[in-house]
Amino acid sequence: MARVKGGFTTHRRHKKILDSVKGHSGSRHRRFRVAKESLIHALAYSTAHRRSKKRDQRSLMITRINAASRKCGLSYSNLINNLKKSNIELDRKTLSLLAYNDFEAFEKIVQESSAENN
């Protein structure tokens, strides 16, 4: 059986990996072996960081709500408790956006929730 030279296929495979590590530094975007390993790690990190990004966003939302609610004289936990008791069903993302962009509307929500519970 004749020997098959894999020039075209190998070149195409190498090119695909080297194109996808274009922004990596040093030899990570030049040499195939190093680039392949760099790509494997980059893909693993991107998967993990997609998950942690969601955690970070939720943490940021809670921090914004807490800061805004303390301006109104309540702690975060008291505010959430008052909202639940007064059946105001706003999620943390919406509350965070209100606290960040429209503080007057956020203050009205806080007053309404605490007025119903006092």
C-alpha cells in the first residue's frame, strides 16, 4: 500500500487551530503544539467563566440594591422581606436597574413595600 502524504489535510487542521488562537501571546499563536494546548485551556476557561459571569452579575445586582436600599434607610434583607410580604414581585435584575438608573422609582417601591408592612 502506498504512503499517503497528509500535507493538505494537516495544513488545514493546523491552520484552523492557529487561526482560532490568533490573539494569544508569544509562541501560543505561532507554534502548532503550543497553540493546540493553549486553545484547549482557553475553551475550558471560557466554559467555566460563562458560569461565573452569571454569579458575578447577580452579586453586582445585590450590591446595587443594598446600596440603594440603605440610602432609603433599609438593609437589603429587610427590603427583600418587605417586598415578599407586600406581594411586589420584582426580580433582582429589575430592582437593580431601577436603583441604578431611576432612583426615584426605586424609592417609591421601597416606601410602598414598607408602608404595607408597618
